[in-house]
Amino acid sequence: MNSSQLFSFWKHVDLRRRILFTLIMLGVYRIGVFITTPGVDRNALRLSMASKSSGFWGLFNLFSGGALEKASLFSLGIMPYVSASIVIQLLSIVYKPIEELRKEGEAGRRKIEQYTRYGALVLALFQAWVIATQQLESAVSDAGDVVIHPGVFFRVMTVITLTTGTAFLMWIGEQITERGVSNGISILIFAGIVADVPSSIAGYLLQNKDNFQPLAAMAIVGIVLSTVATIVFFERAQRRIPIVYSRRQVGSRTYGGHQPHLPLRVNSAGTIPPIFASSLLVFPATLASLGVWGMRQVEFFINRGDWIFNICYVCLIVFFCFFYTSIVFPANDLADNLKKQQANIPGIRPGRQTADYIDGVLSKITLAGALYVAAVCVIPVLLAQAFRVPFRFGGTSLMIIVGVALDIVNQIQSHLISGSYDDVLTSKFSTLRARRSLDQEGARLCVLY
């Protein structure tokens, strides 16, 4: 996709409308980040959050786009919805009614989305109560207490405010998905991470203005560029399985016989595994903040940057890569669809053997994709710690940013291609109408003469 194609979206009315709508929704989201929850001293909270930037609250604040440290309406971000999606998809394996809903097509998908919204609201109520009682009321800084008037009224008001903010973000995400470009939930996470990049760079330069180290800066740039190049390479990598369609005679015409391919991406799960893994690793810290027995020790061991955290993180990423790939590309369903379309893989019998072959190929490339995702999410952080590079954003954030950016570019390109086809069809129809009108006018003149 060249630059002329990328910037020619202004000629296509539908694509231009979608991009402008997405930008407006992101603007609304960023405005809400700077609206503070009533009853909170914003400056005191910022000083309190400065000492927690490397733990659970720092991770939560990163995915919320800095909303947590501002105690804004969107402090919870979209993470309750992501957590609810994890629970629903895990239930689809062990709970048969949800699995049947998933097989019902569009109607089942809408029902599952409705259950996910309800679950997200329940999790938002729980997390809002934790933030109100454990993060805000118990926080003390050099500027004084964070909460001006603590008590039951403040807790209830904060829970209602933060839960409403999460519900509004879910609505924004759905509107972007339907009327904008790409997936709305992914774009909100993308915007939250990207919005914190300029302030982090400015903070690093301000902190090291008297002792700026060019080698450290070059190490940061090298880590970022190499990680981005690796992500782009693997995200576009595919395994193409040849498919042969049977020839069939319909009247005097022969259909089939051509050999297309079944493309299987190396990373079919995309950015879902690191997001899901981060959400699950956040959960023990939430229970620890509530005083659940044994969770303090778990929170101590699963600390951001610790080797135990990295091992758990890698295991969860590998698990979710295989789990999500099995949901997106079920081998049995793919084999059944090929059999219904009278297609087969050369040298493989239709039916069970085709399903086993596809499952074997998926397992091999998914293992490679899972190792790639784990390496991208963990190795840059380890290198930054080894070379003492103050690198705030790890491979997880870069993978989300690059993955969502590639998806946005692909969506724009598909809209441009469909718009070009529409223009061609419109021009053909207009030419046919013009010829028809000329023929009718010629016939009318012949009659007159």
C-alpha cells in the first residue's frame, strides 16, 4: 500500500466519514480522561501514584491511558470489558449453552456480547469499589490526603461514576466498530498507550537533562526499531495451504478446477494473548488490595519485572495463543466447510484426515507464533533492565500499537479497494445509461424524420 493510496481516502465519502467519526470518538475519550472524579485532590493523587508506577497500579494506569493517576471518569478504562471477554470465552469451553450460542451465527454472537457487557458492568462495580476504598481513600502523599471528604457517600459516588465511565467507553468502542475504522476496543487501548508516549519522553529528557546519555538513547531507539520490525514481519507471515476445487458441469459451463490457498497466519490471535495475560496478572493484586488471605504473598512474587512475573506472563501468553486460535480457526469446522464446497487439500482425504492435517499445521505455526509473542513481550524489558535503560514501554505495548496500526491500515486499504470497485461500477453504469439515452434519442429522431 503506497502513500498515494493511503492519503486518497479523502476522495471516498464513506471512508472519510468513518475516519472522521473515529477521530471524534477518540477526542471524546481523551477529553473524559482529564475530567476528575468529584471529591479527589488531583495533585495529591499524582504524587501518590508516582511511588506506585512500577506495580499493579502502574500497569493498570498504562492501559487506561493515564486516567487512573488523574482519578478521571475513565479510570477503569476498557479493562473490565476485556476481563469479561476472557471469562466468557473460557466458559465457552466448559459451559455447553455458551458454546451452542457461539455456533448460532450472528444471533448467538449478539447474545454473547450482551452477556459480556453485563459481566463487564459487574466487574466495573467491583473494581470501582476497590479503587475508591484501597487506592483513593487509603492514599496519602506529601500534599495531604487524596480524598477530601472520605466516607460512604464518596464511595457510592465514585463507584457510580467509574462504572458509568466504563459503560460509556464500551458504547464508544461499539460505535467505532460499527461506524468507524477497525475494532473499537482495540483502538481505545491503542489510544490509551500512545497518549502516554509524549509525556514519558518529555519526563525522561527532563530527568536526564544534566546527565544525558547518548548510548542509552540509542539503546532505546534500537530496541524499539528491532521490536517493531519483528512484529511487522511475524504479523504478516502466513502458511498457505493449497486447495483444489472439484470440477462440476453446469449447463455448457465448467466450474472449479482452480487452486486457491487457505491462508493461516502465524499469529492468528493477534494482540489478544498479551492483553488477556496482563488482565489476569492484575487480578491477584486486586484481591490483595481487598485483604484476601494469601494474595499479598502472590502480589509480592508476581511483581512487574520480576522473573516469576515473566515466567507466568510467558505461560499465559502461550496458553492464550493456542486457546484463541482454536476458537478463531476450529479445524473440524474448516474441514466441514471445505467438504461442503467440494474442495480438498491435495493428497489429503476430505473429512477427518483434513481436520487432523489442518490441526497439525495450526499447532506448529501457533507454537512459533506463541514463542514470537512471548519473546516480543518479555525480551525488550529484560534488555532494558540489563543495560539499565529507562524504557517504560515494553514489548506488550509496542505489539498492541503496531498490531492495531496494521489492522487500521488494512481496514483503510479494504475500504479503498471497495470504493474503487464502486467507482468502476458507477462509471460503467453511467456509460451504459448515456449510451442508452443516445440510442433512444437517435431512435426518436429517426421516427421524426
